Amino acid sequence: MAWGGARPGGSPATNGSRWGALSSGPFRVYWVAMFSRVFGLQFRFIGTGWLVASKDGLDMGPFWIGVVAVASALPTIVLSVPAGILADRYDHRKILFWSQSLTAVSSLALAFAVISGAVNIWMVIAWGVFTGALAALANPAYSAILPRLIEMRTMASAVAMVSTVWNTMRVVGPALAGVLIAVIGIGQAFFVTAAGFAISTVLVQVVPLKPIAPRPPGPDGGMLEGIRHIAREPIFLATIGLSFFTSVFGGSYQALLPIFADDILDVGPTGFGWMEAAAGIGGFLGTFAIIRVGTGGRAGMVMSLAAALFGIFIAGFAYSRNFPLSLILLFAGGFVSSMYLNLGMTTLQLRVPDELRGRVMGVWSMTYFMAQLGGLPAGLVAEWLGAPAAVALGALSVTAFALIVLVSAPALRGMSTMAAEPAGATGGG
């Protein structure tokens, strides 16, 4: 695969086209497919929680909501690394066809079970495990396919545009899911989930892809080679470390937002919605800041400082008792977190050898989806020290890690995200 050059200091949006990655027809198709898939994923989380808890569903307690969430998250986390080697060895399109089409079919089956009254909690748990495993299978393939759609000089733009999908759905997804459930019912709404995955499946199958160069002969290092490569590369270790700390510790404030809305700020469900929206809108706008700094020679410094600021903003939110100030701090935290996580993913995509892309991006996916479990340690600390202390400690751990790697990793301080030949790259992706 050819790796295009970029003008130092230029923004991705201006390297080759004012529209960046969106100037690529295949990427535009992929982007629409992502919207469809991410809506399906969002509704999987929201719809199952409502199905388990609501009087129109199974009417179970909070414990079972947590069980279903963990049953869905654990397979995604545990299987992301094994799924990475499948993305390196097998056809990306086939992996995505089977993972997404089976998710669509299983969502149809759950919809019929709900409508017929046959659904029970064990069926929902089994569905969560099955679809969580399929999500693990799809995630590295979705990341590995990205360089086959664009010129590498527009990678920062492509990563930012993909991030807008997640941030947009974070803001509008819960509202859309709630409207669907209210209008057509919880069982019928799972038909929409199935349709989202089905549309994504079709679009990925028809999008034209650049050919893959032959992989180098000999053994490929096996499933753990991606982890070994990350451990050997300080930039990779720092980047994925930031994702891990954000997911497990820094992002845990999201799980405790209901406590802040109800008990601490006393703003109720409407205020809770505003807090979720503030963080989501900040994240959405933060992706566009990447288009300005994404190819600059100071990307490593920006990434580290943005991560450090994230911890400070969220710790400030934890002890704020003023609702408008809390919204501003959540917006700022969402903005800077989007900046450094997008810079991190851009760095990985540009620097990882093609033959390890699936495995390295599998590790990235694993750390990203650990956010679904981050509420557990935060909840335990909150029981002991209170919610503000739990959120502040988790957030400041991100700040501490960011400052440590900034001081101890000279390669990170001088890092840019200009498209360049990855160290150790030998061909195909």
C-alpha cells in the first residue's frame, strides 16, 4: 500500500482536497455505514437496558441491568485481541459480512421473542454475550479497512469524521431510541436495530477497496505480536495507555452522572440530559479541532496536554456545585478528550505496520470498550469516599499518566501525525 506524503504543518482537510477524507467516494459510503452500525450499537445498549428494567419489558431490578451490561461488554473486551489477528489474516469484507449480518439476524430473533412474550432474562443475557462477541469480531476489521478507502495524508480527517459518528450518536442516540420505544414499542424497536446492522452490512460489501499488498512470508508472530509491538514502541504504549486510563478511570464519571444530577446538583432527569449533551457536543466539536492540529509536528505535545487538561476539567466538575459551571466543565472535558483520543487513533493508523494493523487496533478497541466496565470501580470508590472523590481520583489519574509519559517519552514530545512510512512496515494490510 502506498503511503502518501503531507505538507508539514498542513491540515488534513487541505492536503489534496478541502473536504479531506470526505473527498473519497468509498470513504463516504463507509461513513454512512458507520452511522448505521453505531446507531445499532447505541440501541443495543439503550434498548436492552429498557427491556430489562421497564414495566413494559421484564421489570427487573438494577442488579440485572448491570448483569446484562457486563454480559455484553466482557466478550467485546476479551475477544478484541483474538479478533485482531483474524483481521490481519482474513478478508475484511467477509469478517464484517458475517459479524454484522448475524447481529442483524439475532436482533430480529430478539424482537420476535419480545413481541410474542417469550423473552426472559436469560435469553437477553445470551443475546448480549452473542452480540458482544460479534462486535469484538467486527471492530478491528472496521479499523483495518480504513486505510484501504483513503489517501493516507487524509487519515487525521478520516479519524475525525468517524469520531463525529460516535459523538453524534452519543447526543442524539438516546433520544432517538426513546422516541422509537415510545412510538412503536420495545419489541418492534429492535427491528430498527436489525435494520441498522443490515444496512451497514450491505454498504460495506459494495464499497470499493484498494487491493492489499502480499503479506511477507514466514510466521506472523501470532495473536500476541500486536501487544509485543505496542510494548516495543513508546509512542504506541503511551497512546494506548491514555485510552486505557480514560476508559477505566477517567471516563467513569459518565456512569455516576445520574448521582450528580439527582443528589449533588439536584437538577433531575432534564439536567442529566443536559449534562450528557454537554459532554457529547464538546466531543463532537473537538473532532474538528483535530483537522487543524492533526498533521502538525506538535501532535504528541497536544495529545499529552489535552489528556492532562481532561483530568483537570473532570475533577473540577466533580466538585462543582453550580450547574452552568458543571456544564461548561463537561463540555471542555468532552472537547479535549475527543482531541487526544482522535490524535491517538490517527497516530496508530499512520504508524502501525500493515501486517499488524488488525492486532494493534484490536488492542485499541479493547481499551475503548473497557469504558463499559469503568463504572464498577468508580461505584466501589463512590460507596467508600463519595461520588465526587471517585470521579476526581479517576480523572486525575489520566492527568498523572499524561504528564508522566510527556516527561519520560521524548519520542512522544516530538511526534507528529504526518503520513510517513511506519517503522517496520513490510507491506499488506
